[in-house]
Amino acid sequence: MTRVTELRAGLCLIDLDFQGEPGVIAAYLVEDAGEYALVEVGPTSTLEVLLDGIRAAGIDPRAISKALVTHIHLDHAGAAGSLVQRFPQLQIYVHEVGATHLADPSRLLASAQRIYGDRMDTLWGDVLAVPPANIVAVSDEERIRIGGTTLTALYTPGHASHHVAYLTEDRREVFTGDVAAIRLQGFDYVRPATPPPDIDLELWTASLDRLRALEVDALHLTHFGSFSDVSRHLTAAHDQLYAWADFIQKRAAQGWQPEEMKRALRERADTEVKAVHRDEEAVRRYELAAPSGMSVDGYLRYFRKRQSAG
Ligand SMILES: [Zn+2]
């Protein structure tokens, strides 16, 4: 069953049902004046769910002319190449730093392979290169037209060095990708998403401040859904990012091994979810959206980089 939610006229959320779990990865379908665009495309493993969702919204996938991705991680943009193969008219919008990796995903795949090992295919499916002619590299403040409206790309590094969020023309909503962290629909718990290789806490703080200054009415998260308690959410995203950073940094200073830290952070993360929601399923879904072990690797790499930079 494909779950499509109309958030307002011209905006639908498609639940990609990642690994058979609802409410973990979203794609958004934007329409204005007969033009259609996606924000995020998800991984190739959920491509059929995405296409079913588009059809369930009453739209022929061939009518979609643009797909805007917030960054190139496989859960956000992995399906871009497969989509273009099937719909050659589709233009993929991505920050200029991410563009080369969509055209040649070999480095991205090597890095993902180190993290996911033999689960690569099950989790993500094939990752095809996007032909350069189908890639539109965007920079900060660039406006992307969809029918009579525009989305503005906001360069918001921190989770990834090439991350952009997309602001609606009325400046009331922003598609946050992963820069506003992870929070499942209907839940109050906000969880950091800090995978390797290029998280950066200082840049991330600046990006969260930038989002806050927009004073929007809604944040549309990829993981997962739409939230209107914007200020509270962004504060929690910032505080949790640093709470987990402290947790890892202290243990690293005490000589803990990464595997021990991963076990400890997993326990902490599960406890944090359960403190807010007594829901075992939620524990599993949060872990699927942002694996805690990967967060440890991301922080450790960041601390090492900062140390060697002096
Ligand atoms: Zn990501």
C-alpha cells in the first residue's frame, strides 16, 4: 500500500516505505500551474514505491520535469540515475559540490561500501550515474522555477558539505533534508544524523541558525514528515547534536574503542526514544533512519579532522 499524504494544495508527501517500514524516508511532490517536481527521490530500492506514489497522487511520472535533492547520500538521491534512465526528460538539481558525485558515483559508492558492506544492495539497490546533461548544479540562493512558483536553494552544510535545503516562494516552508536532524511523524524526539565523511558541527550550527532566522511555519523533513513547532524542533536538533558530540568525545578521550562507543550510543539512543515514546517499533524506525553506529563513526572522523587541522 502506497501512502501519499496531501499536505496542502500543490504538495504531497510520499512515504517510500523503506525496508518495509512506514515513516522512515519521504519524497515530496510539488505542483504548480501544471508543472511537477520532486524534492528528494530516495534510494533505488524504493523506486517502484516512489513511482506508485506519484501515480496514486494522480500524476503520470513522465510529467515530472525536475527532481531536487538536498544532498547525494543514497537515502536521498540514490535513485536519481535510475529515474533518469527511465524518464530521460528529468533534470536532477543538486548542490554544485555534489554534482560530480551524481555524474560519477564511484567514490560515493566506495565510501558507502565501507559503511554498509554486504547490506549495500538490500538497503539501496543499484546506483546508476546521472548523465551530466541531466544534472543542474545549484549554488546558494539559486531559484528553481516550478510552474509559476520557485523554490530557493539554501546552502546548509553540516550534515554534508554539499547540503542544500529548499525554501518555498512564500518563505513559509522549508524542505530540510537532514540539516534539521531526524524526527519521525507524530513523535517529539529529535535525533542527530551524523554519518561520515563530512559532518561539521560549526557549519551545522550556522545552518540551523540560518533556518531559524527564516521564521518559517513548517519544516518538511526527509526523515520524516512535516512539523510546525519549528523553533522548538530546531533547538532540539542543535542540543541533541552537541549532547551526542559530548558523549562521544568524552569516551574517545578515555580511550574507548569505536565498537564500545557504538554499543553505548545505541543504548543511549534507544533509551532516549523510549523516554519520550514507549514504543519498540519507534526505536527500530529511528535506528533505520539514522543508524547510531554510523553516527559514532561520523563524530570520530570529525574530531580527528579537527585535531589534525590544529
Ligand atoms: Zn544524509
